[in-house]
Amino acid sequence: MPSTTSATRATTAADPGPLRPPWSARALVAAGLLVAAVAVTWLTFWWIGLSPASLAAGLDDTARLLRRMWPPDLSGTGDLAWMVAETLLIAVAGTGLAVLASVPLAFTAARTHRGPRWLRPAARVVVVLTRAVPTLAFAILFVRIFGLGPLAGALAVAVHSVGMIAKLLADAVEEADPAPAEAARACGAGEVQVAVSTVLPRVFPALTAIVLYRLDINIRASAVLGVVGAGGIGVALQTALGSLNYHRAAGIICVIVVLVLLLELLSVAVRRRTRAGRSTGDTSGAAALPAGRAPHDVGWDRGRVLRVAGAAATGVVFLASLCSLDLDPGRLSGAWPNLRGVLTGMWPPAFSGDLLMAVLESLLMALGAAAVGAACGLVLALLTAVNTTPWRPLSAVVRVLLVVVRGIPDLVYALLFVAALGLGPFAGFLALWISSTALAAKFFADSLEQLDPLPIEALTSVGARRSQTFAAGTWPQFVPSFTGNGLFVADMALRESVVLGIAGAGGVGYLMQESIATLRYDTTAAIVIAIAVIVYAIETLARIARRHLL
Amino acid sequence: MFRKSALGVVAMGAVIALLPACGAGPGSTRGAAADGDRSGELVFAAIPSEQSDNLEASFAPIIAALREDLGVPVRFQAVTSNAAVVEAQVAKRVDIAVYGAFSYYLARSRADVEPVAVPLAAPAGDPGAYAYGVTRGDDKSIASLKDVAGKDVCFTDPGSTTGYLQPLASLREAGVDADKDVKTVFTHGHDTAVASLLAGDCDLAFVGDVFIDQLLPARGLLKPGQVTKVWTSPLIPGPPIVVGTWLPQDVRDRIAKTVTGLTATGAASAGLCKGSEIKGPKNWGRHADATACTLGTSTAWTFVKADDATYQPIARICEITKAEVCTSGG
């Protein structure tokens, strides 16, 4: 944007009248999405019959419930430590496997991909499908193939994570500056060489942020491991909540919050390192390279040693976690008939009017929750991101607060709102809104921190105020990832709308759980197909929007 | 660009500012709104179980009968979490609920509720269910619970009475300590318990009778002879209809009278489930294959009166096992 700004300034000197840039496709897309978000939010509010007064009236009941959760019960530290280790091993193994599959998928699915034309849509379908099918469904499939145990759990976690990691990484690849890639291509580098030498280093900070965040999600979502007979902290939490043992649940939530907080610290530290490496490289890289074909050695400094050591440590942890899965090859021989049994139960998918209605209802609630969540999340993200926060200590406070909000499971929010409001869509919507807000704030803060600092510094240096820097330096850069992440939050909210069922608000998440509980796998298949179609539609919308915004 | 972006920011700010004002939206008067004053309306909540295909449809005849007899609107809520239903009852926002026997045991110390009725599976049956201990058909090493020591055992999950707590208590009485003498595998569901047993992940699985006798064979997931039943539990009380004691005594009595007066075939001839009738299962004796309605679960014949004493067996199980799920404070 610097060129636009300078052009504006030059004309301002000649003609001081109000200036408006012409309406471009970019502005129209942005305005259209905004209007759509507001409209959907209103429609949702109308649908659920929002009434803040009844929420205020019910707060006493919520306070009483909170008092019953206090104090947290942290007894049995040895058990808890073992469960944490178990959860971590499965989450690390699952996330690591997902990364291995995601990186090539993301490069193929990105708009910048230059390979065969048919590959890109194919990669996108794979990404969407892995995302649309819930972990629970994969868990059931993998249990049939590999039997009960951590292996089935790690694979279920891995397959479901591919959808998110590949999608966000593809977005980052598209946002990366194309100039270095073109330069490498002009020198005759092949596509793989271009990807490894120019694009991968650029998206590396984003990749680490995405992977650490997915690890965070996988630790919190480890309740699904109960389905595969593996233990873990999520299963303990689910049992505690199911048996109304809130003191125990509060203790486990404390442990989860500490875990997530540690991951967040790691994420901040890693990002600072990778970013520092990039900017010093920018300045010193200009130093004369040796002429001729002699290989150039970049040398070792503290930063590079730390980066390489970090990468090696990550590799070792990942391999150790893989070893803990104890693969039993003997099981694989009987896998096919078992799998066929489940798959034939899924065919033909049982579509019905009720099901489509539930999907629409969930979609509406998810879009509404995501729109409101994105608005609130943007404010929180601006307070959190180190380059936009008005005051550093505030950034730390908001960051910790967000981690606490994320660490508390949806079921607890649902309980608190159900106590205040009774069962119904309003309570479900509020619970979904809280998780969407936490999700959006995290995504936005991460991508704000990856913005190019130069336009912002340029504006600050000519005396722009904070609000002006934001409007002219930060926001125009941020629009593409704001749109992309915002739509992704909607997509996540739809898939996580199980919480609506917890609060008695029905929807597709409820039907999914009911169909799995009652062994109606044909209904499950129909739901998965419906969700996949919608997720693909949201994804396509996001792509069209980004093509006009980038 | 500058102005338009600024405009975007202002618009976004306006959205946030407008949120609280949206309360006056046209939908705020909708019946489904979860507002505080429910003006005579009763809320009926239930949790999906393996035995109901479509929860709302299977409770529809009961809801219709209650609406008719009580003369007030009854709103049905399907909820996936027992904790949410219990908390809504603590806050007196759910008047009638159906959940598992163990959930009732947990709820009775927190919410002001009492059971009024329990489903009867067949005209000549008992008000409850049995847990089975099953082994693979070709495995002859286990003949009774005493032989279980040293084996791998599949339970469903720690909060299930049929799938965990009752078997645990019976194992204890047979002299087997589940913590030390067996390897415990939680499979999360009754069907997965059977699947894991057949796959060899455990040597004995504890599952509800209805799965072995009806559901799994009917869905083609279990063939005759694949499993052998080696143990049957004492009667485990069924999932009660629980009402809030904040309702006037006469209302509670009328609810009990309405549901105990219903029979599956009677409801069908009264036209309570037009279009979604089922055929009576075999264990209904002379009513087998008769046109019937679902009463909560697809196999319930009628309801019989119940009270807190009906659920004493659960308290006894908790006394024997001292299971962690029983001892929750709060």
C-alpha cells in the first residue's frame, strides 16, 4: 500500500478537496462480506430470540454453579501427570503425522501451485474432506482397523488435523511474497526447489504457529480418545463432568490451561526467533556473495544454532511419540472385513428433511456465532498482537485470559448458560460464540504478528497517529487474512456445533452424536456429506474473496 | 483505500455496538426462546440412548398425552449431556426429564427432583434392564465371574451402570478386584464393547441385555453363536421419568398417572403417533407385531410407578465399589 499512500499525498498538495479511491472489486468484495456478516448475525438473533434481559436475570444461577465448582480438586498428581504424558504423546504423534501429510497438500492446494491443473481441486477436496469428517467418525473407523489403543487415537487426530493445517498453510503460501519464487524460477529451479528454497522459509513462522495451535486443539480435544479406549486428560475431564464431579473437573481444567499456556509461550518464543532470523537475513544477505559456482555457506550464528537444535529436538520428540503408539501389524490382517462392515453400514447415506433442516439451523447459528465472534476476536487480537497492542503488559494479560477461555471446555460454558437461561438455542449460541471468539482472537493475533512491519514503520516515521497507522498500514494488509480466517472460524464453528446439542439446541452436531450413539451410520454418512458440501462452499467463497482481496 | 478501510473499521465497530440492541429483534417472542418466565409451559428434557432412533419422535406420544391431560403446553428438549439436564433442573428450568438411573443417583443430591415412573420393557417384564457378561463363542475358559481374574475385560464407560458399575460390584462380590486382578478396557459404547471382544481386545465384555438380545443382531452386527452369555446381572432399574418437586403435588401426581396409564398399543389406538407407528417386538407376548407407539424407547411397553427407593440398588453398587464416579462431592 505505500505507493497508494504516496500518490494520495502528492495530489493532496495540489488539490486539497476530499479524495475517494474508485470503487474496486476489492472494496466491493470486502463491503459485500461485511454486509452479509451483519445480515446473518441479525437473522441468527431473530431465529434464536436473543433476550439479554433473561441472561441478566439468570446470572444468579450461574454464580451458584460456579461456586459449586470451587475449589478445584487437584488430588492424585501422579495420575494426572501420567494422563498428561499420555495425552501429549498421542497429540504430538497425531499432529506430527498431520504436518507430514499437510505440507505437500498445502503447496498443491495453494493458488500459486503450477503443477498439473487437475491436482489443485483434488488436493482441495482431500483437505475439505479430512476437515469435514469429525474426529469421532475417524476414531470409530480406525478402531475397527487397528483395534483399541493409542494408535487409532493418534491416526484419528492426525487425519482430522490435516484439514486445518493444510488449509491455513495454503493460505499462508498464497500470501507469501511471490518475487523470490519468481527469481528462483527464472534461474531454472524446479517447483520443488522453489517451494523448499523460497516459499517454505517464508511460511515457516506461520507453519509453526499453526502447528502449535493445532497441538493445543488436539490436547484439549483429547476426550475423543475415550472412544478408542486410550486414556488421557480429556477422557478424565469428560468422566468428571459426566459424573457431575465439578471440583475434579475444575482441577483438570487447571492442568489443561497450564499445558495450553506453556504451548502458547513456546509459540511466542518460536515466532520471535524465526522472525528475528528473517529480518537479519534481509539486511546481511545483501553482502557480496562469492562469485562463480562455489557453494555459499551462510555460517553459524546463535540464531541458526537454536533453530537447528529446535528442529532436531522436535524431530526426536515426534519419533519418541511415534514409538509410544505400539503398532501391532497382526491386527492389520483382519482389518479389511471389519472396515467393510462399518462402511457398508454407512451406505446408502440416509438423507432426510429433518437432517437438512438441522444442517441449515446449525449453519445459521455457526455463521452468526462466527460473525459476532470475529468482531469480538478482532478487538481482542488487536490488544494481544505485539505489533498492535497499545500497551505491552495488557497484551500479556489478554493473552493469558484467552488461554484460560480456550482451556475451559465447551461443555462447561454450555452448563453455565443452561443454568442461567434453561435449555435452548440461546444458551447454545452463547457457548458457541465464546469458543468462536477465542478461536478468532487466536488466529487474528497470529496473523497480525506476521504482517510486514515496513508500511507501519513508514507511516509512524512521518508522524501518523496510532489510529491512522492502523487504518492505512495495518488494516489494508490484514484484510485478506481477516477474511480468510473469519470464514474459517465459521467453518470451525459449524463443525464444532456439537455444543449446541449439549445445550439442547439441536442442530447437526446433536444429530451426529445421536446417530453414532444409536449406530445409525447411514445417518452419520449423510451428515458428513452435508457438512462436507457446506465446508467446500465456504472454502470456495473464501477463495473467491481472497482472489479479489490479495 | 484509507477512507474505505476506515469506513470498514467504523462499520465493524457499529456491529459490535449494535449487538446489545438486538434484543428487540422480531424473533424474541418465539416460543423456543429460552426466557425466564415460562408462563405455565412445562419443559421436558431427554438424552439420546442407544435404544432410540429418533429421540424427539420416540417421546412424541408421551408429550402429546401429557399436553392433553395437563392442559398446558409441554416443550421437548433433546440434550446430549446429562450434566446439562441436571444443571437445568438445579436452576428449576427443566420440569420433567428422562435420564439414566445413575444420572438420577447423582442428580438427587443436587436438584430438588424425584422419580415418578420407570419404563417396563414388556407386558410380563421387569421395570429395568440386565447387564450380560459375554465371551467369544469359541472361548471356553470363562464360565463364571470367578474365572475372570487375570483376563482382559471390556467395560463401556465409567458412568454406565449396566456397562461398568453393576459388573464392577458383581466382580467384587465374586472375589475379583477389578483394579488388581483384571486389565480394564473402556470401549465407550456397548456396540464397540462387543466389537472389541470379537476382535480379541478383551476376553469378556459387559453389555446391556438389549444389545445382545435385540439391537446388534437386528442390525446385522452380531451373528448367532459369535458370543456366549456367561453372566446375567440382577435387575438394574431403568431410566426414570424425573420431575421437579417445585411443581405442585397434584401436577406431579397427574404426570405420574398419565404416563403409567399409557401403553404402547393404547397410545397407537388413541392416535398419538399417527404416521410413525411401529410393530411390537417379540417379547411383548400376545401383543407382538401389534401396532404400537414408541414410548421414549422403541421397546417400552408402559410405565410403572417409581420412587426414590426404586433406585436403592444404585446406592448399594456405589457402597460396594466405592467407584470414583460415585464419590463426587458438590
